[in-house]
Amino acid sequence: MELTERTHLTTAPAPTAPAADAPTRGTGTKDADGMAVASFILGLLGLLVLNVFLGPIAIALASVALWRGTARRGRAFLGLSLGIADLLVLVAFMQFDSTVSWNF
């Protein structure tokens, strides 16, 4: 029984194909674009309801999308600014009502 492999090669080895599990550049960009759109939508929605939750989520998604190099930078910046506006609206209404939540 032979435990080692013979290393005598008479021909040149065939070129290897790229690994099938190697990540492609397009997937990261698509994810970042989706995060930019999601931050915009959540920031816009947060102006109306649940701004204490949706504002920070919009800020986080926009930051990650910008960090990953999204092609939709404008949408990510809008999501970031809307997330900040959500928190500012919450603080303004909390000061006005002297409560942790706000309602009309």
C-alpha cells in the first residue's frame, strides 16, 4: 500500500478555472444598492410612524451602503438625512409633549 502520490509529471498541468465559490463584485454592489433604497424608504416612512426605530435603521443602512460603495449614492444620502430628520422630529415632539412618544 502506497501512502504518497507519485510526483512525476510528463505533461504541463492544465490551467485551473477560477473557484466557483469566489464572490463576484456585482453581488456586493447590488446589496449596497438595495441597502441605499431601503434606507431611503425607511427614512421616509419613519417621518410618519415609528421614527424611534426606523430612523436609526435608515441611518445604519445608508452608512453601510455608502461604505460598500453603492452606485446610488444620492439615494443613500437621502436615506441618511431622512433618518437624522426622523430623530430630530422625535426629539422636537418629545420636547413639545414632554413625553417619550408623540401623537397629534
